[in-house]
Amino acid sequence: MSSIEKLKEKFYSKPTRNDITTDEIKKLAKYYECIVRAGGNHQLTVFNPKTGDKVPLPQHDKELRPAYIRELQELFGDEGSKR
């Protein structure tokens, strides 16, 4: 299994995990052809150019809260049901 497949499995696991880092999100965003922008009120914003949707991510912790993970799952698509 490739490293991106392992990361996707971790990202879409149930219950939603709370140990996913912003570095892992950047790798997933690149895989799903999304853009990660820095700056603004939040340190990172993940933007999906196909849909025009975006998810702002706070940077006060290295790991993201499950609520942000769920928003990113919706942004990337429902890949969890395809496994």
C-alpha cells in the first residue's frame, strides 16, 4: 500500500481522528488537486478550484480538530465510501 493510500485511510477513518497534522493535509490537498494558501485571518486556507469551495484552517495547533477534518472530507469528496 502506498503512503498516500495509508494517509487516505487514516484521514477517512471512523470515528474521525484528531491526530492528523497540517503537513498531512497539505499532502492530501496536493493529491486531490486543491490549493493551500497561507495568510489572512487563518494561517492556511484549502481551496478546491473545481468547486470553488474553501476551508480555512487555524494554525494554533499542529494537529487539526475533528470538525476541520470533516469539513476537509467534504471538500475533497466522499472518498471514504469508495474503499
